[in-house]
Amino acid sequence: MPLVTITVRRPKTSEFKSTVFDAVHGALVDTGVPVDDLFQRALELGAEDFRFDQRYPDATQNRDENFVLIEILWSVGRSVKVKKKFLNSLTQRLSTQNFNPENMMVVFKETTWENWSFAGGRLIHT
């Protein structure tokens, strides 16, 4: 169960956030995540609360006000190959929506299965 968090500078339209959410979810599904496994949230912060370098470490173009930090919290065990597949799919999906992929940063965070309680306080993976 991936938990997706996107952080953006405010203000962003619902359409902007949906574009990113849809691309992320489609890329996750491409890597084997079930289509109904959908848990996403957006954090909109002012410039004083969300700072980023325009080029660090290897951006080919300056990041701008549409920069998106994408955090994927998911269970441990996915290979680098799967992560690269996700990134390739995400990049393609955003590019078709006229979103500059240089304006995104993705961070994968992994946790073990026993750290998920999906509902009712049950630990179904223990």
C-alpha cells in the first residue's frame, strides 16, 4: 500500500494536483500496485515554508514555482529495477501533460509490512 504525499507551493489548482496524482498512481499501477490501492495527500505550503534549490544536484533546467516533491511510502522489498520502471512511467505520464519532469523530485521511503494497519487497528501482515 503506497502512501503518496505531494508537496507543492501554494496556490495550486485542483487540476494541477490531479494531474500529478493521476500520473503517480498510473506509474504505481504499472509497477504492480493494485488499481484500487489509492492513498494520496497534497501539502500546499507558502514559499516561506517550502524552499528548494533550482538545480541541485543535476537538474537540466531551473526548477520553478511548479516544483513538486513526491514522497512514496511503501513496503520494503522493491528493487531498483522496479523503482526505475516507476520513474520512467511517471516521467512519460507527466511529460504528456506538459509538465516538465525536471520540476519534480521523488523520494522513496520504505517500511516493513508490520507497520501498516489499514483499518480497525488490525495488523493483517503479522
